[in-house]
Amino acid sequence: MAFDPVRGQELWRIDPQQTAGTAALAVRGQHLYGLSRKGDLFAIDLHRRSLVHRADIREVCNGFAALVTNRGVVYGVSDTTVFRFDPRTFAVSTVVPAVNGSWYSGSRLTNDEAGHLCTMRGRNLIRITDRPGR
């Protein structure tokens, strides 16, 4: 749902057809990416206000997750894996397997001003340099 906080009005609404509540959201260009808590990916075209992609990504993400846009790519992290989405096809690929972060309130992922990603591997903070397409 898009909401105008100044007017206090709903602008539009889309059903992303997910099987569980939303775990994470991120925007890249005109697309809103979302992950459900059961491993469903959805992408919404914000200009056309339509659902443009759905996929089951349980092999890398099932449960709590986080998303971040970094260097023009949407990245995600689950309890087990750091992954990314292809900006054209939305295909998921693994960046770092077996991170197995020791999170107490769901996985987290962030980036710094140099474009590095940061998350946990076990109980250790790790920095990831990923340059897709190089």
C-alpha cells in the first residue's frame, strides 16, 4: 500500500500474493522488492503499480530476513545466506553461503560509503566486497 502521510490517505494498494507476513523491503529504481517470512520474493513496479515478479527463494531465505540496495543491486541476508537479485531478471544468487549469523532478533545487513556489505558470520562481524558482473 502507498500512503500519503500529509493527506492521511491511501494512494493505491497491491496484493503481492505472498504466503506469510513481510520480512523485508527495499527499493531499486522503479521496483519495490519484498520478502515474506516463508521465502517468497515479490517485485512491484512502482510506476505501473503492478506486481511484476514472484519467486520461491526458500533455498536461501526462510524466516526473518533483511534487504539493502548497494551499488545498484538489491542484496539480502537470512539466518544462513547472503544473496543478491539480478536487476533485470530478479534471479537470486548466493554471495556468501553458510554465514549462520548469531542474531537474536532477525538477520541484519547494511552497507558502508565504500559499497561494502556488513553482516554477521556466527558471532563475528564480517565485511563483504561483491562486484557482480566483473
